[in-house]
Amino acid sequence: MNKLTNNSEKLNFIIKHLNLKGDLIAKDFGLGASYISKMRNHYDNTLKDVHLYAFENCYGIPMRIFKDDTISTEAEIIAILDEHKECNDNDIFYKNKRLLANLEGDWYAYFYPSNSFANIHSIKTTIFGDGRVVDENKNFGHIHIGKVQSIIIKQAHNSKNLISLTFDNQQVAYGMFSFTLVSKSNHINQKMCNFGFFSKKQLELDIAKTILGDIENMQLKINGTFENKICDYLEMVGYA
């Protein structure tokens, strides 16, 4: 019975057992492959709690494996992983107390507005411990936590249209994470997609703009002729 003496050894075993690829982990975490290798090999205390939380949020590896020193054998770890997998295999959304605890509090959402003459949006958003979400514009909703990604669904205060923000779980622990926002623009009710990011710390708009880059790469508005073509086709086949 192989005994694992530290968290790096536990993590290295889990990565091998789950057949996780080092280059994929590096890509998911936004880190270099050599850094992931240092985590696995107990190099200079590289592996920190923030990394373990990210592994939990991204790959569903229970944090208690690393926090409980009595869990020290490969067989014990496999049993916990199997139990955790069995509980969650049939669910799309599930309870992740650690991720929700990391999300709880005030965040600032940065993305480009639909109005070409307006400045970058900086919207204070509050996430509560029960999963409720409300922003400073009185849009409200709930967060739904998935195994690898999660989604915030809000209802717009005025139009009552839905707003969705999808993000990767493993980025949350770093206090800044990107999201994909699907909504309808104000005034003309045009469908659109924005890429943006949440920050735990409020940023100067110039810094946020530098992070976002050019608006052409961060925003997509649906072409009005697209829906017109759908209507034309439905009319042609007799459904309209």
C-alpha cells in the first residue's frame, strides 16, 4: 500500500490516476508546463492552497484529500474520487461550497458597452452565499455551478430580457476571471455577445481597457439580416 507523504505526491498521483495531461492543466490554469511540473514534484514549495482550490474548481478534486493528513494512501484517495464522481456524474449543476465561498462578495465586471459613444462598463456585482446575484443596475439572478464551468443568469431590470455570463471555475481563485456575456443591447434590443472579465479589485478604466484590448475582438452583434432570412424562409415554407 503506497503512502503519500505530502500534497505534491497526492496531486501527482491524482493527475496520473485521472489521466490529466500536464499541457492541458497548464493551458487551463494559464501557467507554464514547467510550473505544473514543479507543483507535482514538491519543488521549493511551489504548490499553494490557491492551486489546490483551482484543481478542485476545475477538475472536481475534493479539497479534503489535501487538508486531511490521515488520507495518505492511493487506495483512500481513489475511494474518495470514485465517491465524488458517483455523486456528481448525473448532475449538470451541483453544490460547490468552496467555489461559492470564493465567489461570495463584490466583484467588478468590465466589458465594452453596446453604445459606441459610451465608456467601458464597470458594473459592481454582488454574489451572495446562497448563489443570488445582483448588480448595481438592479439586474438580478442566480449562479449555477457546473463541474468545469459555471453560469450566472440574470434578468434585466427594465427589459426583463435574460443576461448570461459563462466562466471557467479554475480562474476564480485568482481574484480575476474572464467571462462570455450573451444579452440584448439597450434601446434597439439587438442580440449580442461580449467577452469581459470580473475583478475582485476595482480597476482604473484605462487599465481595464488595456486588458480588454480592441473592441472588434471582444464584441459581436448579430446581423439583422440573419433573422430576416429566418423569417423569409419560414414564410416560404408556410410557417409564417
